[in-house]
Amino acid sequence: MKSECILPGNPLEFIRQCVKQQRVLWTYHINMRLKERSISRKAIIESVISYEIIEEYPDDKYFPKSGHISDYDILVITG
């Protein structure tokens, strides 16, 4: 039985609020990606205001995902 995922009405605003309220889970996977790309957590947090969704994967295996871009030195984040 597949459980239904309830998505926020405005995913980008939801992400901004989570970052602003420091409700971010820095997983092993993202920490490795940030290290590979020489991106700091500070860069992620400071660029939150300029996030844009550039691609979406609503039917991904575990939960919906999207790719984001920011104007902080052309920061691109997926996940």
C-alpha cells in the first residue's frame, strides 16, 4: 500500500520557511554533494531568497523532488 504524500501549496515558500526557521535536515548525501561541489551550508542558507524551481520530479520513488537554482554564484541544488 503506497501512502499519499501531502505537498505544500507553495513548495518554494515552504522551503524558504524551513531554512529561515532552521528546520533543515543535512543528510549524509547532501553533505557529500556540497563537499564535492565546494558549496557551504552558509551559501545554501544565504541564497534562500533567490531560490527558483528549475525542474520537478513529482513521481519520484520515495517522495516528490525538485531541482533549484539560486543567484548565489549560480548555485544549483537538487533533491
